[in-house]
Amino acid sequence: MRLRPYQHKPGPSLTRPSRATCASPIRADDSADTLIARYGPAAQRMTVPGAEGMETPGVVLWADDPARRLEVLFWDDALTRPAHIAVPAGSAWRVVGLAANAPLSAVTAANGRPFKLSGFGWDYGGMVTDLAGGALASAAAPCSVVLRFTVSADLPAGTMGDGVTLSSDDPRLAGKDVQLDGIGLGFPAPEGME
């Protein structure tokens, strides 16, 4: 019997970015502790950007590698169930085939129909509010796709601010370099954590 020398097989902490789904690299039953156990030093408890400029405790995977970075927010302060995976701009991860920095036209095409987003220029500006029953509405089930757009050009009146709802095919957005600033997955709330 001939023995072969041991060859290290890369574990999850060494994987390259690919598709983020409800099952990988974070699962609905994960906690901060299970992520740290599975990914080792690639998973760190850190504060991560939350709603309205707040920071919240979470877990960051590959914090020092912008191309692999993922931010995990949780439903509870004990960090026992993930609420959201954020794929920040610059990360190579894809969600339902989309990457951060994808243009508005590509996301509209992937959805198969126009969708609604909030007016730009405020805390929730550029957030997709309704996928209008398009392909992206159920593409990540049981999770939901979370999309936020940014724009680098000046926008005309009526496209900015709270209370403004735009359609992704609004002619006022054409040629304005509107692109995904962030993409993510929202996990369903566990019973009792709504």
C-alpha cells in the first residue's frame, strides 16, 4: 500500500467570491458563533453600517479584502440569526447573478420588467421598494433580494428625497449613471423575532 502525502484542501475561509445565496456562505440558521467557528479568523465580530447612519453589531467576513468582504447583520442583539447579508460596493460576490456597480438597465433587464425605487439623496435613497412581480422578486427565495442604487450625476427635480417613488424605466434616470451601490439578501424573520 502506497501512502500519498497529505494535501491541504482549502476550507470555506479560503473560498473565492461567487454567488451569495440563502444557503451559502451564510445560512439562515447561522449565528455569529457558527460563522466564527466555520470561517475562523476570516470572520470577525465588528460594527457594520445599519439603517439611517447607525452602526450595529454584526459579523464581517474577509474584512481586510474588499473583493471578498461580506457584512452580516442579525435579527437579535445576541447575534443568533442573520437578518441581512450586505455585499458592499467593490465586493466580487454576486446575488442572483448581479454584482455591486451593475447599471440600472441591467438590473431592470434581469427583473424582466420595471420596478420601483425610492427617490435619491436621503438615507433610504435609491432603495428598491417593489420588484413588481418580476423575476428578482422570487429569485432568492426564501430570502429577498435587497438592492440599493446610487447616482453620480445631477438629477432633475422630482427624483430626489423621501416620499418620492421612481420607476426604473423613468426617462429622467436615462443616461445618469445609476448603478447598484449595494446588494444583499434579506433572511425571513425567525418566529418571535419579527
